[in-house]
Amino acid sequence: MRRLVQIPEALVGLGILAVLVVMALAAPMLFPGDPLAIKGAPLLPPFQEWSLPLGTDRLGRDVLAELFHGARTSLAVGLAAAAAAIAVGAVIGTLAGFAGGILDETLMRITDAFQTVPSFLLALAFVSVVGPSLTVVVIAIALSAWTGPARVARAEVLSIRERDFVAGARVIGMHPLEIALREVLPNALPPVLALSSVIVASAILIEAALSFLGLGDPNRVTWGGMIAEGRTVLRSAPFLSIVPGIALVLTVLGVYLAGEGVVEGTAVRKGLS
Amino acid sequence: MSRALLLLRRRLVGSIFVLLIVIVGTFLLLEAAPGDAVDAYLVSTGGDAGLVEAMRQSWGLDQSAATRLANYLWALLHLDLGQSVAFSRPIRDVILERLPVTLILMGASTALSFGVGSALGIYAGARPGSVRDRVLSTASLALYAVPGFWLALVLVIVFAVDLRWFPISGFETIASGKTGFARAADIARHLVLPVTSLGVIYLALYLRMMRAGMAEVWRLDFIRAARARGLSRRRIVLAHVARNALLPLVTMLGLQSAQMLGGSVVIESIFSVPGLGRLAQEAVAMRDTPLLLGIILVSAILVVLINLLVDIAYAFLDPRVGASEASA
């Protein structure tokens, strides 16, 4: 952790993420009630009124409150989708690499198929068939994001399964499935986890794009939805689209920077030991 | 040449399996969608229960799932993707009509991102750790975090609304009567903003890959040997360092094509470019699931073809690829 703080990029990234987490956690306390409720006159410009510092949107909703509640959605979707994708990918990759043969071949062709379909189109189709809600959006994003972790986990498992402790586990009579999931999988995780920042970032971007097209959870504030809302008054109030966009850019940047910092930090530590 | 052909043959066989899995996947999604083709058809016409049964029977919808999958595959073999409910036309015709526009958009975006990205990457990677390297690396990371659809809106505000340099939307001026070069110039003017919005994130990606690859190559022995031979710095940078760092970028060209097709959905919707992406958005808006799945299938085929092309290019660029198969 101390080494992490010495990399300036990582520090900036972690700082942005910390602010974001605080925003997400404080949203219900600072802005209680429905953030989609009308709070004032429509299209109030920012910095005009103390109670509504960032002004209001086309329907008179508090932009700052929406921004805070939107952080909750983006963060929740990004983390949940990445966690699901990494869990599913790691298990599938481990099984493929450990079993080998027909099972490996089948699972890897399925992975290929998922990588061949554009991930955004797959998410779009899934949400439009099942219907938009936060859980469905998370599943839709994870549906195409698990392929990267699966490939990395498989490659890692191919070398781990030849090690002595795996042979030892076989000798004491452990079930192959138990060896794969309890002995091999945890050892294959570090390089898979290194992918998490990229997956979280792309999950946040895909969620935003889905919401922008009107396929997000209609009962939640999303930054993508806010940008789409602002788009209808783009000429007169460009501010409404620009602010949530900047929040998105900063969030994704924070995730990348923190992720690169962590990878770099652990690499430095390995190099020294 | 035989080396490339052998590689191509192996990849083609693999691709057919992959496409079969995609087809089964789209079929399952189609099954999961509420309502079937008869329901969708009756929304616009209306009809009684007897008519519904008769139509289900004549369209083969009353048979088992396995039979329907077989029928679906059989129809696909005849390049029949079914009927679009929203457009009341064969899905294949609707898609083929929109495909060229998306190919032009993607081609231009790829050319922009690959060309400018790798050039800037060479500029940054020529002196790793220098000021220009740091500036370009930081800027590319920031660009990499920008969502394409938001960038599109910002570009519209600045260059279409305020400065009025470029048209706000469309693929070409409607009913302008332009032909030949004038029409091409008109299309190009319309595509400046969409191409930029779609390509910038990949420009940042290629820049970063090129720079990182060059930083690796600089450390290798043959670069010191090239220096010892007294080659000019310019020649070392271009002919030795950059050339060896280029290969991963070519691989990325194939991987990125699927992502770019996905990105074109939002960009084409914003700029009203009548391509495949906008068609996907229209299919969602008009609840035309068969059309949407047809688009997914065509996109998958497109991605497979692009990756085959990239593989062939790779075999020509790197003599090691497939060498073992040719000798076997």
C-alpha cells in the first residue's frame, strides 16, 4: 500500500475513486427522497440558487442530486458486472484448462463465439429481450465480459496443473473438481484480477451507453440517462449533457489510473523481493 | 503462400464452429423473447384465435424447439434471415442496404485511429520518458476514458452548432443530386464528426500500444547492434524499433472490429447515419427482436471475416506464423 502511494498516477486514481465512493454512500443522506422528483423551476442554470447549486434539468430536477445518485448506479453496475464476469470467467477458464480435451475445446469455442459478437450488441439484445432493470443490465454486461478472465485463467491453469501440489492433491484422493476449484483456481487468480480495472471501466461505459439509448433501469438515475435527457435541450442548455459526461470521464480515468497503479505497484514489489 | 493458405484453412474450420454457436445463441434469445412472429404480425393487423393457430401452423411455430432450430438453420443456409416486422421486408435486404454505410464509417474510423494513433505512438516511443512522451501518454489515457457518445455530443455542440463547420446529422445531403466526386466529398463532410467520435478511443489505444511496444524493443540487443553499426537514429526508430512494435497493433485491428461495431450503434444513432448500428437501435425501439438478432448474426460474420483478413496480413508480416504447419 505504501508503495502504491508513491506512484503519482495511482494516487490520483485512488483519490478520484475515494471521492466517488463517498458520493455514492452519502447520496441518500445528502439528497434524501427520490432524486427524480421535481425540486424547482425547469432549466435553471447552475450557480444561480444556493439550494440547487448545479441548477435543474428540463423537468426541474436537481442536477447535483442526480449526479450523486448516478454515482451509486455507475459504481454498483461497474463493480457487480466485473465481479460476476471475473467469477464466471475464472471458473470456466479453470475448468477448461484443468480438464483439457473435449471439454476444453468446447468451452474455448464458446468463448470464441462470445468474443465474436460485439459486446454492446449482445448487451442491447439481452436487455431488450428480458426488459430493463439494474440486475438485467449487470447480467447483460457480464455476459460478454467474462471471456477475457476465462482466457487468462485458462492460460494460467495450464502451467499450474503440472505443479507438484496438484499431483499431491490427486494422490490423497481429492475429487478432480475439488482440486480444480479449491487448489488450482485460487492460484490462478492474481493475473485474472489484474484485468478487473479494465472490466470495471468498460462495464461503466457500457451501462452509460445503454442508459443513453433508454435501456437503463427506468427507476434509477444514471449518468447516461442524464446525458440523453440533456441532449433534447443541447442547444439551449449544453451544460446538462456536459456535466454528467465529465463525471463519467473522471470515473473511468480514476479506475484506469488506480488499476495501472496497483499493477505497477505489485510489479515493483515482485522485482525487489 | 501455402503457409498462409494452411493457416487460413485451419481458421476457417474453427470459424464455422464459432458461427454455429452464435446461431444457436441467437435462436435461444429469440425463443426467450416474449411473443413470437405471429404475435408481432397480428399487432399491426389483428385477427381471431383461429387465424393465430392457422398462421402458427403454416409458419412451423407449433413444432418442437429442435425442429424449429433445424428450420432456422436451414433457412440461414439459404441466406434467409426471416421477415422484419418493423419494416415489413426480408431482414436480409434491410441489413444489406445498411451494411455499406457502416463499413465506410468503420473503415474511415479504423484508418484514422490506426494511422494517427500509431504515428503519434512512434513519435512518443522514439524517446521514452521524454516530455513529449509523457504529454502524449497522459493525453491518450484521458482520451481512452472518454465515452464515444458523449464526445459525439460535445463535438456536435462545438463544430456543428456553434462553429457550423460540419452538418449535425445524416450520411449525405438528401436529394442533392450530387454524383461522383461531389457526392463523395459531401459524404466525407457528413462523416467527419461520426468518424472522429467513433475512432478517438481506438486512436488512444493504438498510441498506447505502439509506445509500450517500442519501449520494450529499445532494450533489446539488436538495437544496440544497430547503433554500433552507426545507423542514423531516424532509421533505427522507423525500420527497427517501430517495425517490431507494429505486430501487436495488427492483432488489435481484428479484436477491435467487434467493439467498433458495438460502438457504431450509439454513434450512428446520434448522427442519424443510416447504418447497421442505427438499424440495431431502431430494431430495439420497434421491438423487432428477429431483426436485432439478424444484425448480431451478420456482425459476427463480419467480425470473423475481418479477423481472417488480419490473420492473413499477419502471416505475411511475420514469417514465423504458421511456419511449423507448412513444414509439417
